Amino acid sequence: MLQIKKISKQYITGDLVQTALNKVNLNFRDNEFVAILGPSGSGKTTLLNIIGGLDHYDSGDLIINNISTQKYKDRDWDSYRNHTIGFVFQSYNLIPHQTILSNVELALTISGISKRERKDRAKEALEKVGLGTQLHKKPSQLSGGQMQRVAIARALVNNPDILLADEPTGALDTETSIQVMDLLKEVAKDRLVIMVTHNPELAEEYATRIVKLKDGNIVGDTKPFHVNPESTPKAVHKNMGKTSMKIKTSLSLSFNNLRAKKGRTFLTAFAGSIGIIGIALILSFSNGVNEYIENIQRDTMASYPITIEAQSIDLSSIMGEEMMGGRIKKEVSHDLDSVYSNSSSLEMVNRLTSSFTENNLTEFKKYLDDENNKIREQLGKNGVKYSYDVAFDVYAKNADDTIIDTNTNAFSLKPETSSTSGALGQFQDSMRSMVPAGGMGSSQTFGEMLPGTEGDLVSSVVKDSYDLLYGAWPQNYDEVVLVLDQNNEIPTTALYALGLIPTEQYDAIMKSMETGEEFEVETFHYSYDEICQQEFYLIPACDYYVKNEDGTFHSVKGDKLKLETLLKDAITLHVTGVIRPMEEAKNANITSAIGYTNALTDYIIDYANNSEVVAAQLANKEVNVLNGMEFAPEEDAARVADARNYIEKLGVSDKAKLWSELAAKMYANNPEQLQGIASLGEVQLAAMADEYFSSADDEVFLMLYDNYISVGSYDSNMSAFGFVSLDAPSSISIYADTFEAKEAIGDFITEYNSSVEEAYQITYTDFVAIMTSSITTIINVISYVLIAFVAVSLIVSSIMIGIITYISVLERTKEIGILRAIGASKHNISQVFNAETGIVGLLSGTLGVGISCLILIPCNALLRSLLGSAEVNATLPAISAVILIALSVILTLIGGFIPAKKAARKDLVSALRSE
């Protein structure tokens, strides 16, 4: 018997006090079907939540089978919900990543029932509701009526005294609603069923008793149940059972959730493993690298420039001002009579974290261009060279007239191929992380050569390091050279990218590699004359943007038909010579297959800066020339106008696609409506969109603007168009002919820094000066700093995993409410999310150690090849691997601790209502 005695409940928001229940008295029989009716706000849902222990009353008492709940704490309410109450909700409230059998088992799991018994009972409950053949389906594979029957089975599996149903037919059609009501009526024969509904017809037909509420008071009861207080013993405080979620259950819930999001789980684990990989490799290589470095002879670095990047890190200051005898020399302020601490390593880490700087190269260029600056006196024959990031694509045509993108991936069968499966795909993935830029004909087929002086397009440093085997060095901007290795070879993949190998032959090679077939590698051979007859077609980034009738522009990149047209007007590049590195050349550092000159860079910059799309954007810096909208206007009215204009300009296909995406969110709880929309054609969908947007208010268009319309930015547009300001180089290289001159240049840069504001000061790394110090000591310090730096990345990884866990908490708010509703405690909820972060940490650590061991295989081979011996062999000790995995788990648990606690503190009722 359930008794409600003078229960009151108020909700207080600021100064507003809302009375949901006002001293309600109500008694229920052990087996009857009670329908609670009343208008919205009458208190019926609050009454149901209080009966179910989802919400707590302010005063009064809730007595079940002579047990008072007045003194109940959270743990008591958890047990009450698990052992006494079964819930059936309007929105089913099933956990989507669990099977329906697991959903039903969950309440038994929290009750501590053995695995065998809970499976048998869950199957029996599902069979009773007619779903005995659907045990292993996920909720998403069931109809609404089937999901509601699963909810009923879950509510009954623990054999509760009371079954609570909150609008159980609200989301169902008439026929399914009748089936569910018949089932509830059958259940009410041997237990108390209390149903909240807005449907008086259903209540009249199925309920044995109807209670009406209004303004928190009972205003009607068709079959009241009066209890004689004198004949009823006094209610006592008593816990109604125990609940506990085993760690195995927490791990299972978390594992299934992570498995449902495989892509994000892997990326999170991989990101978390990066720090582990870094530390593992540093530990493995530190001794080997030191041995290797000790064998390297210091050589002149006069031909290497002082390079100043737009973003820099000052390694010189990190390494210390003076290194002597393997220790950092510093002033000693204490007597040498006992043991003192040395904080140099901590100071070094502090310098590292604060040494990232942005260099104002625009102002520094002005200084360098001034004929009166002192640096000019120390410059070598190569002087000062400015580098700019230019945007362009180069294409070639092979023997069968197929257009080849010279930037194609090394092992892609076609330029448009984005991924490869099988053994070749795994090999390709591993090679991407190990092959240097330009190697194997990958992503840098074309590279700029060091420019010369006095009008010479190629520096003497390059000419002195390479033999010209055929032809001549470039004399014009549209001339390039082919760069061979010392064996007169070039990678087969690079030859394909340059259009020298027919597609059919290359496809055959790739197919053999993909299937793992053994094949004899064909050696391709071309005469120098054949090479020099090959032409390439360069398309600047700005040429991909075509003007529309309304004055805006659109990109045709990726349009094969448009590409043919663009190639007709492209810049034709001619191969004028073939070069090869000289033996023991110290400056043979061209990593690309094709070398072009600075004249081509200048030409492309000038061409792009004078292009129509750049001119249009320069003429109106406030409006995006790609869509005619302002760059992120601040006023809502402007955003709304832009959104309306955007919708009006959409074609039928784009408008239909947009409407499909919006409809999926608008009708997420209405599968039938979504199914109907999915069956419509583009024209019908576009028409529905027009009808909807014609009457939509400003809030809708603001939402569209924020979520679907990308207005970009002025800087990103100009970068995409290939615009380059000659006043803002991406890097500056200052060359000196002697080491003394290089030091003098460094002194003048220091003098420049002292004469300008802090924002204009230049930070750079003079690698020559660093290399002239004690090499072994420097490498040791670098190792320590790198370990500290990677340790920082581990902390960042932990923070990231904490954020991911917090996102998971938000995504699984409904699941949290479901677990709490069936009896899980706050501790159990924390346990679930701690289990999730623990799994991610274990995966991160294992992945990091595994990847490190794989990387060591080719790296050790490379070391042996470089050193000519097997003396250096980098290995990761087993104990270190275990410690690193444990460290990964600990850090991820720390990172996820706060989100897990936040999940546990979520309000139960609010969690159940979330979507």
C-alpha cells in the first residue's frame, strides 16, 4: 500500500515561489490502475516524480508498505527506485548504444543480480511484451511501440511494487497506443500502476480509478481509498534494499559508448598518445643520439643563413648564455661548504614556455632595406633573401593525355584518390609520417631554389653544390630544372606526378602493391632530351575564382571541366636543365623533384595581386566577394538580411539539402514525419523550404547564419586568393660569408632590438652559434627540455581528454538520468565516466608505446645506415613502457575527474528531460 500524507512541494526561482503540490493526501491500493489527470501545471508530473523518488517533497511523508521515506538520503532513494519502482516514460528513455536485452538487464545489474539470472529474467520480461526475438537489436532499430514495450519490460524486470507511466502513449499512434494500454492494464492486475496522461478517453477506458489535480490540489477521485489510521501501524524508517554497480558494468557501459563513437575515440586516444610517443622516443634515442653526435665533426656553417621566421622560438636563450665543461656557468652566491640546489633546469623550462614569439617581419624588412643599416656591411654575396608563401597548383599531361596533379599523394592511383585500403593503405599511412617533405614525390614536387645576386636567378651556393648534367640553368621565370639524386635517379612516384609515366602502367604497379602480389619493378628510363621536352602548367590560386553575374566569385577548383579551360590559359613551365648533387656537397639541400626560381615566385605574387578577385576584395574589405555578405557583421539585423539573401540565392539542390538537415533536427522525435520528408524529391523539399522560410522569424535566420552560413574573413579570403604583401615576408634569410660576419650580424640584430618597441623586436635562432658550443652538453640539455616539453603535452592531453569527457557528459545526460532513475547512485555515475577516461588512457598509452616501437624499427635502421655500425640501437625498456602506460591512465583519470563529478551532480529530473 502506498500512502501520500500531506505532501507539499514548492519550486523557488529568485523571488518567484510556485506551489506544485499543496498538502496532498492520497492512498493507493496494492493493485489498481490509477490515471492522474489535470491541466498543465496542475502538479501531476511532480506528484509522479515524488512517488518515483525522482524528486523530493518539502514536507509531509511518502509511505510504502508501512515504510516512511521522511528521513531518506540519496542512497536510500536510489535503493527505493531500484527495488520498488518501475518507470515507463513518454520518450522511452532507452540507452541507444546498448542492446534492448542490455537495457532491460541494467536494473538487475544495479541490484547485484548474477549474470545468468539477470539474462534469464530480462529475456523472460522481453518475451512477455512480445520482443523475445529482438533481443540483440539496438533501440534505433525498433519502432516507437516496440521501444515503449522495451521500457515496460525494463520497468517490470525487477518485479517492482509500483509501475509509474508518464504519458506512455504520447509519442505513439492510436493502434500502438491501444497495445501499450492493454499491456499496462494487464500489468495492473497484480501491482499498482499509476499513469499520468492528458487523454481522458484513455483514462476512462482503461483506468480503474481516476484522480484529478488542479493547482496542486486533488479536485476529484472516482474511487478513493480511505485508511483507518488507528488500524494502521506506525510507519518506520527502513532501507528497501541494496544497490551497487560493479566496475565491470561501468566498463561495459563506457566501452559500448566508446565503441559507438569509434572515430572520435581513436582520434582522442591518438591525440593523448602523442606525448607518450614523444617521451618514449626521447628515452629510446637519448643515449644513441649522444653517441652519434660525439662523432660529428664541427664544420663551417658560413653558407647557412640566419633565418628569421614570422613565428619563432629562441633556442639560443633556452640553451643558456655560456656552456662550459658540460655545466651552465653562472654566478655563485653561496659558500662551497655543503650541498645546494641548482634550479637551472627549471629556469630553462620556464624560458622554453615563454620563448614562443611573433616576429614583426614587416618592420624588420624596412630596417634591412635601409641602405644605412650596419648589417649591410657584413652581408655575404647572397645578401638578404625574403621568402613568401605563394599559392599555386601545377599540372602535367602524361603520354595518354591524362591530366596529373603534381601535388598528388605518393601512392594514390589518381590525383583525386583520398584513401587506399589493404596492405598498401597501411603502408601509405605509415609512410606519410616518416617520409620527409618532397621525398618520394609526395607533397612538394616543386620547390624554390636559393636565388642569386645581381640578377642571377640561381645562387652560386646551389651551382657550387650541383652538377649541371644537361641543358642550362633557368634564365626566365617560366624555366625550371629537374633535380636527380647522386645515382641519377628520381622516385617512380615523382615521375608519375610529373606526367612521365603513363597512367595505365602506374595503375598496374599500384594494383599489384594493393593486392600484395609479387611483381618485378620496372625501371623507367628517359633521356635528358625527353625530360626537357616535358611541360608543366601552373595555375595560380586566384585563377580558380570565377566571377558570377551578380559580381561575386565562386571557386571552380575540383571541377574537371573547368580545369581543362584553366589549363589552356595556365603558365607553361619549361625544363631547361637536369642537375645532380656533387659528391660530398654540403649545401645540396633541394628536396623537391623540380627546382624553380624566385623569379617565378615574384611573377605569381604580382599576377595574384593584380587579379580580378583580389582587386574586388581589396576594393571592399568589409564584404566577402565569395557570397556578397559582410564579414561577421555585429548587428542582428545585418545577419538576418544576409541569411535571407543567402537562402534566396540557393539553388534547388542546395536548398533541399539545407531543409533536410533542418528537418532532421526539427522532427527528431517524430520518426514518421522524418520518413515522409526523406521520401520527397529535391523540388518538393525546396518548395517546403521556401514555404517555411517565407514565414520564419528573425531568430530562425540568426540560427541559420550562425550554424550554416560561413562568411569567412578578409585575411582568409586574401590568403586563399594567393594575395601576398611584399612588405610582409614569411621568413627572412640573412647570409654571411664568414663566421665573424655572422656574429656581427647577430650583434646588430641585438642592437636593433634595443632601439625599437618590444612588439617590433626580433627573436631568432642562430644554429651556427649553438653548434660551435659543446655539442654533447647541448644535446643533453635539449633532451631534458624536450622531455619537459612533451610532459607539458601530456598535461595538455589530459585537459583535452577532460574536455572530451565533459562533452561525453553532455551527450549522455539522458543516459545519466536513466541510470539514476533505475537506481544508480551518484558514485555509480562518477564510476561510469571514470571508467571511460580510464579506457581512453589505457588505449592512449598502449597506442603510444606501440607506435613508438614501430617507429624505432626504421629509425634504428636509419641510424645504423648513417653511422655504418650497429653501436647505436634505440630500444624502449619494458619497465618504461609499463610506466608510460600507467602514467597515461593516471593522467587521463585526473583529466576526467572533474567532468565525472559534474556528471554525478546532475539533477535527475532535468537529465531525464534532456535531449
